[in-house]
Amino acid sequence: MRLAGSVAGVAAISVTGVTASAQAPDSTTRGAMPADPATVAMVRQWNGECVACHTEQALLFPPKAGMDLDRLADALMDPFAFNQSQHGGMACKTFHGKGFQDYPHDKQAGDAILGCSECHAKEAFRIQSQLDRSVHARNLSDRFSCTSCHDPHVDRVARDLADARQVVAQDNGKCLECHNSDERFAELGVSLPEARTRPDIDTIHEWLPNTQRHWQAVRCIECHTPASTHSTIAVNHQILDAEQAERNCTVCHSRDSSLNLRLYRWQTEREASELGFLNSAILGDSYVIGATRNVYLDQLAYWLVGLLLAALALHGGLRIIGALVRKRKGS
Ligand code: HEC
Ligand code: HEC
Ligand code: HEC
Ligand code: HEC
Ligand code: HEC
Ligand code: HEC
């Protein structure tokens, strides 16, 4: 996949760090542009200059003669996905230094790309220590970085995605890109002590009924990471060992489903207070046996049963009284 290639390219160069030509952006704005229409238009125009060459289209109809199309094929992006992404309002040249301004690019331009921690220092500090404790750090260490999972041209933050299914698709896509691909797995696998082949994901999780359905409705990280206790970083980045992974069904399939604190965290925070629904976010989305319940429906059911019993008692009582009255009259 071309886009994946370009991400790997970014990963490869981002570890080399920052040189003088790319300065860390202002610490308050972190390179984010104001959202007034004039600035937005200006940023789009700047980015359009890069996009003119960095899309599939340019491979077919190169805008300039003599370009290295093989290397360009590893540095493509999708402008629509980018504009929607969490970095979509920003200028390409904020991330990629001056060396990329003109073509041919500077030979050293690749060194000037900004690493994630240049702008996300606070989050990266916390996240890095979690990654260091992850399964991937053990044998893969420096070959595994932020961009092994994150595609800064595409990713959208869960909070901004309307639908939990989209979040699941995006986040599981990160894991499955390697765990469902012998090719990608082997790229990293070569450094492992004994040459390990990729275990098949559905076979490993055989004990889970209908795995494919689960992969569409919950994230790998729901079972493979501890819940995040941090107020602004919704995801703990420590991928636990297989032995520590969650296999208890009731963690999700119960009234206090952990999904409320994880996958549905944003929806739950938004809806719980407004609507008074319990697990309403989950309810709207999936049928999670045991978890999808509603307090009002529960109460309504209790009331209906109560009323029915009361009606029966009343009916029974009246009949007894009626019978007694008739008996008196008769005697
Ligand atoms: C005229 C076409 C053209 C324009 C305009 C252009 N690029 Fe490139 N870019 C290329 C080609 C071709 C390559 C492949 C490597 C090479 O030939 O330098 C490339 C490579 C890259 C790479 C990957 C470098 C590597 O080492 O793999 C990045 C990042 C990049 N460009 C960013 C940008 C940015 C940011 C802009 C806009 C400011 C931009 N490019 C504008 C043609 C262009
Ligand atoms: C040039 C500075 C810069 C760099 C480099 C950068 N980001 Fe960002 N990032 C931002 C800005 C600005 C935002 C928007 C922040 C906001 O809306 O609060 C953002 C948003 C995000 C978000 C959404 C966070 C949220 O709470 O809205 C994530 C996740 C993210 N970036 C991850 C990354 C990763 C991973 C990398 C490295 C591949 C990276 N970023 C590199 C500046 C940067
Ligand atoms: C093993 C894969 C993986 C690696 C490696 C990784 N991340 Fe993440 N990251 C994720 C997933 C999955 C999410 C969840 C996305 C979401 O829900 O928005 C996430 C979320 C985030 C968020 C958003 C948290 C929030 O909810 O606001 C930030 C910021 C972030 N990552 C930064 C980083 C940085 C910086 C690095 C490198 C130090 C990194 N990540 C490495 C998988 C990874
Ligand atoms: C860049 C490729 C890549 C990505 C992305 C990736 N992994 Fe892995 N993962 C590997 C490789 C390679 C191994 C084997 C490492 C080893 O055996 O030491 C592995 C091992 C594991 C293990 C097994 C640990 C054990 O006990 O044997 C788990 C669990 C795991 N990954 C979960 C995840 C999850 C969850 C995600 C997504 C958040 C993810 N991985 C993303 C490549 C990747
Ligand atoms: C319902 C919880 C759950 C979900 C969701 C889940 N896993 Fe697992 N996973 C586990 C458990 C429990 C184990 C340990 C299984 C065992 O040891 O038999 C495991 C084992 C693994 C292993 C270890 C394989 C080895 O080397 O033994 C990998 C890799 C893995 N999972 C990746 C993933 C990926 C990728 C996803 C998302 C597509 C995912 N898991 C989703 C619970 C889950
Ligand atoms: C990480 C949370 C989580 C865990 C752990 C989990 N499930 Fe689920 N499960 C879900 C969700 C969410 C759905 C809803 C799927 C949908 O609506 O498509 C589901 C659906 C199901 C279904 C219905 C599938 C179908 O074909 O209709 C069954 C059966 C099920 N789970 C059984 C289990 C069993 C048994 C376990 C323990 C071995 C388990 N689940 C563990 C989240 C989980």
C-alpha cells in the first residue's frame, strides 16, 4: 500500500531528529493555524503546492519532468483524508522544513522533519514511558516508534469521530496493519531472537465467539491495555503481555461495562448527563449482550409488573368480597 510506504518513510526520517532548518513551533500554538477563512485559504494554497506532486495523480501525470517517481511513490498522501485529520488545518511546511520548499528537494531535507514530541511534549513524555513497558519494546525497541501506529496525515482523534465503529476501524487498523500482514510483521520480525512467524489473529482468539464481529465492535486495545486514568489522554499506550490481556467476558458484557470508560468514553461523558440513559451510547451502536440496558426501560418494566400484581390483587380481593356479599344475601 502506497500510503503505508510513505508512513514508513516518515517513521524512518523522524527518528533522525530536528536540524536548524525546522524549528519547534511556538509552544502555545504548536504550529496550529488560526481558523479564520483567510488563513485557512492561505494554508490550503500552500499545501496545494505540495499536493500537486504528492498524490497518485502526479505519478500518472508528473507535473515536472525528471522526477524520481519510485521515491515519490513512497511519499504519497491523500489530501481529502489529510484535510479531515487532526492535523488537517496545519501547513505541511510546519512539519517538513525549508528543505522541501522547492523541487528538487534539498539532499538533507529529510533530516528536518519534526518528531511528534516537538509539539506534543507533555503527552509524549507520559506515552513514551508506557511504550517502554509495552510488549513491543522488549524485542523491537527502537524499530517501533509513534509512527509505527500513527499516521499523522490521516489519524483523527476519537473524540471527533461521531461513530464508535469508525474509531474501532481506525484503531484496529493500526494493529492489524502488522498483525494481519506477514510482510509487515516480517519487516520488524527479523530482529527477533528466534525468527518468529506471525500467529494468526483469529486462531489466537479462538476462545472468543465470532471474532470478526468483535473486531468490528471493539478495539484490540480494550483488552490489551490497562484503562487510562489520565483526564486528557484517553488511551493508555502500554500493550500488555498476552498473559495479562483481558479474557473475562463480563468486563464488557455487563451493566457496568468497561466500554463506558474506554471506547465510549466521549459519548458517555456527553450523553449520560444530558439524557439520563445508562449505556445509551452503546445501545445506539451495538447490541452488547448484558450491557445494553436502559434505566427507564428497567423502571418501566418494574412498574408494569407491579401494576399487574396490584391489578390481580384488586381483582382477586373484589371477587372475594363479592362472593362474601352474595353469600350473606343468600343466607
Ligand atoms: C515538483 C514536485 C514536488 C513538489 C512541489 C513537492 N515535492 Fe516533495 N517530493 C517530490 C519527489 C519527486 C520526491 C521523491 C524524492 C526526491 O526526488 O527527492 C519528494 C519527496 C518528498 C518527501 C520524502 C523525502 C524522503 O526522503 O523520502 C517529503 C517529506 C516531501 N517530498 C515533502 C514535500 C513538501 C512538504 C512539499 C511542499 C512544501 C513538497 N514535498 C513539494 C516532488 C515534489
Ligand atoms: C508541528 C507540530 C506538531 C507535530 C510535529 C505533531 N503534531 Fe499532532 N497536533 C499538533 C496540533 C497543533 C494539534 C491540534 C491540537 C488541538 O487541536 O488541540 C495536533 C493534534 C494531534 C492529535 C489529536 C489530539 C487531540 O487531543 O486533539 C494527536 C493524536 C496527534 N496530534 C498526534 C501526533 C503524532 C503521533 C505526531 C507524530 C507523528 C504528531 N502529532 C506530530 C501539532 C503537531
Ligand atoms: C501500539 C500503537 C501505538 C503507538 C506505538 C503509539 N500510539 Fe498513540 N495511540 C494509539 C491508539 C490506538 C490511540 C487511540 C486513538 C484515539 O482513540 O483517538 C492513540 C492515541 C494517541 C493520542 C491521543 C490521546 C487522546 O485521546 O487525546 C496521542 C496524543 C498519541 N496517541 C500520541 C502518541 C505518541 C506521541 C506516540 C509515540 C511516543 C504514540 N502515540 C505511539 C496507538 C499507538
Ligand atoms: C509495526 C508493526 C506492529 C504494530 C503496528 C503492532 N504490532 Fe503488536 N507486534 C508486532 C510484532 C513484530 C510482534 C512480535 C514481537 C515479539 O515477539 O517480541 C508483536 C507482538 C504483539 C503482542 C504479543 C506479545 C506476546 O506476549 O507475545 C501483542 C499482544 C501485540 N503485539 C498487540 C498489539 C496491539 C494491540 C497493537 C495495536 C495497538 C499492535 N500490537 C500493533 C508488530 C506490530
Ligand atoms: C476480548 C479481548 C481481546 C480482544 C478484543 C483482542 N485480544 Fe488479543 N488477546 C486476548 C487474550 C486474552 C490473549 C491471550 C490468549 C492466550 O494466551 O491464549 C490475546 C493474545 C493476543 C496476541 C498474542 C499472540 C501470541 O504470541 O501468543 C496478540 C498478538 C494479540 N492478542 C493481538 C490482538 C489484536 C491485533 C487484536 C485486535 C484485532 C486483539 N488482540 C484483540 C484478548 C483480546
Ligand atoms: C472488550 C469488550 C468485550 C469482551 C471482553 C467480550 N465481548 Fe463479546 N461483544 C462485545 C461487543 C461490543 C459486542 C457487540 C457486537 C455487535 O454489536 O456487533 C459483542 C458481541 C458478542 C456476541 C454476539 C455475537 C454475534 O454473533 O451476534 C457474543 C455471543 C459475545 N460477544 C460473547 C462473548 C464472550 C463469550 C466473551 C468472553 C469469552 C466476550 N464476548 C468478550 C464486546 C466484548
